[in-house]
Amino acid sequence: MFTGIITAIGTVRRVEPDGQGGVEIEIAAPYRGLEIGESVAVDGACLTVTRRVRGGFRVTAVATTLERTLLGEVRPGSRVNLERAVRAGDRLGGHLVQGHVDGVAEVVRTARRGDALLIDLAVPREVARVSIPLGSITVAGVSLTVNAIRGRGIIQVSLIPHTVAVTTLGSLRAGDRVHVEGDVIGKYVASLIRGR
């Protein structure tokens, strides 16, 4: 479980096939004390630390992860948002984030409004169904508030300067793609309603 509060931006050092349809990804990160088997959200995708390396760690993205995420497209030099899993007793500064990527959204438009950066995203239907104005959404691992629903399947988020400074979201441009995770509470409500 995560909160969507990014604690570091990592840089991909190496990407290698794992011989079974997945890839091993080595990421440079400032984390100390990582344990083998620990969960780290990489751009919002929950991955398991398989090896510690000097100044970073390795994870494996299996074939099913590659099918639903953009992790098969990362290359050495790619920057990724990172968050270690929540421990019992930690502050929940963002919202409940599972690290289970629901799909990939495409940036439709970015615009400045005062000191805010507005980003319009075309999101998958399953994410649109559980999104409401002022509700929660996770974009590339970042806990955000839905600023507005701009049209069918178009969600707008508003980034404050701090979020732009400490995540990779400030560099997004129209046409870029990002991982999205819908609000877990919304998903449960939608599932209950659908079951009736």
C-alpha cells in the first residue's frame, strides 16, 4: 500500500530481458536500508526489490506487468517517480494507493493558470467511471485531486509548484502517456453497484 506522495525521482540505469518475457530494471535512487522483497512504487506500479546495488536497486517487471504498464518502454536515463511502501503508523499524506496500475492515460493538453499547471488526461474507461470532481486519482504514482471532468473520459488535474518540482509530472507534454490508478474506494463502490 502507498500514499502517492513521491519520496524520490529515480533514474533508470539498466534494462535487461529476464529470459521469461519480462525485464529487469536497475534504478538509481537515494534510498538507504532497502530490503530484498520490499515493495517500491515505480511510476505508480508496485514492484518488488529483487537486488540491492550501489546507489540503487533492481526490480523485475514480469510479462503481465509489461502488458498493462509502460515499463517495457523505459530506457537508461528515464526518470521515474518512486515511493516506498507505507509502514503502519506512517502519515497518510496523499490517499490510499494500491500500486495496481489500472491503465495508461494520454496527456491531451497542458496549460498554466496562475501558479498551477493544469493537465488534461484521456483516461481508460474504468478510471473515468470511478473518478469524480475533487476525488482522488494517481498519475505516474502521484496522488492528485481530480480538478474537473472536462468531457467523456477526460480528467483534469492541477499541479501545485511543489508537485512540479519534486515529481516528473512537470515535464509532461501533449501526447505523453502515463500510468493511472483510479480511486480504490470508487472502484469498490462501482463494483458493488455493478453487482446489483
